[in-house]
Amino acid sequence: MFYSTGTLRYYNDPIKLIVEVDPDISRFYYSLIPKYIHANKQMFAPHISVVRKEIPPNMTAWNKYGGHELDFEYDNYIYNDETYYWLNCYSKRLEEIRIELGLSSVSEITRSPDGRHKFHMTIGNVKKK
């Protein structure tokens, strides 16, 4: 398990909350994906999705932690399925923030693509461009 910090960023249109993470983490693990796979880099800056494609019932707590630093843990194993490559991420604080917003501690969007972990950081994909 590895430890890092990121910055909480809230967006209003569309509504989403992410943790901006150090791009060197994504760069390093992307470089470990074998070249014969021809994986694409992510379209967006490296992040952990916290709220996306859902409207929090408690919008009075929206933007409460904007710009705050947050600790998280991540696996150094690169997981993949037929489309995505990702690192599993862990943070009790992110679960607490979701609950404070009136959401469940996890959603289908925040889960890893295989559905086994609560949060993840996508590092690449094999989508056709």
C-alpha cells in the first residue's frame, strides 16, 4: 500500500467532486503498461472520482472542503479489464464526505471498473480513438 495526498475540487456544471492527484503517480504506472497493449492515456488529469452523475441530497455541504488536502492510499498493482487500467484507492474520509452530502459511501461511478473497490484512479484505457 502506498500513501499520497490530493486536493478536493468541486464543480457545478456538471456536478462532480474529484480528488486531484499527483500526475507523476499516473505517469509512472502508465509507463508500466506493456507497450504492445497500445493503451491510451486518460483524457482528463489524474484524479479520483468522488461524486459524478448524481445529485447530492444535502447541497448545503457542497463545496465545504474545496481546495482541502486529503490523504489517500493506493495499491501499486495495476488492475485491468477489457477496457481500463487502474489503481485501487482507499479513503475513509472520502466515504465520510459522500455520507455528509447525503449519498451512500460509494457509488457505481466511484467503484473500480471491476466493482470490487470503493475508489480508483484510472491510468489508461484501450478505447478506439
